[in-house]
Amino acid sequence: MCSQLIGKEYSYGENGEKVDCISLVFQALDAMGIENPGVQDVWYTMSTREIFGQISTYGYWVEKPVYDGDIVLFASDPLAFGVVWKAGILYINGTIMRVDWKPISYLSIRRCFRMKESL
């Protein structure tokens, strides 16, 4: 379902054959059949506080990532996103600059949320 995303090359602002962390999340949600708003260009110019406000529009905070489609914000600077799939997280690996997958416990997570049932 999402295995085709692994290995995609990173490129900031891309949403096709190349992806960034935002587009990766929404491509994964699409592949899982989870309703989502799609990539919004304005998100690339928002502050962290504004991003958190947008997240609460489309999803709700959860204690820990458990289900396929849960979205994580990593404990990193700059802010980066990943998405749960098969008991792991799809994310942009900064070393290889490609989409990678690691078990949830391997990555430092700041917050996580789940999409609302209907948008």
C-alpha cells in the first residue's frame, strides 16, 4: 500500500515523484484511503504555532502513534512530519535524503495526531 513511497527522493515543496515531509504524509494517507485536506501551499510559510492551529482543524492530538495513518511531528528543528504505517513511521531520512521507514521506537517524536473522521 505505501511501500511504493519508500525510496522516493526528497525535494522541498515537491509532491510527485519527489516529495517533502508534508507531501509524503498526504500521499501515504491517500494510499491508505484516509480522508485528508491534501497539501496546502500556505503551510510552507506558517510559523510552528500556525501549523499547530491548522492541525487542530483537520485532526486531534493523541497520546502516542498507534494506528496506520497517525501523523507524527518529530522532535527536530526544523519541524518535520512522518506518518505511521505497519508499526513504523514513513519519514524523510536526512542522511540519504529519501523516504525511509523505521520502527516507531527508533525515532524521537514530539507530538502526534489522528485525522478527524470527516473533514
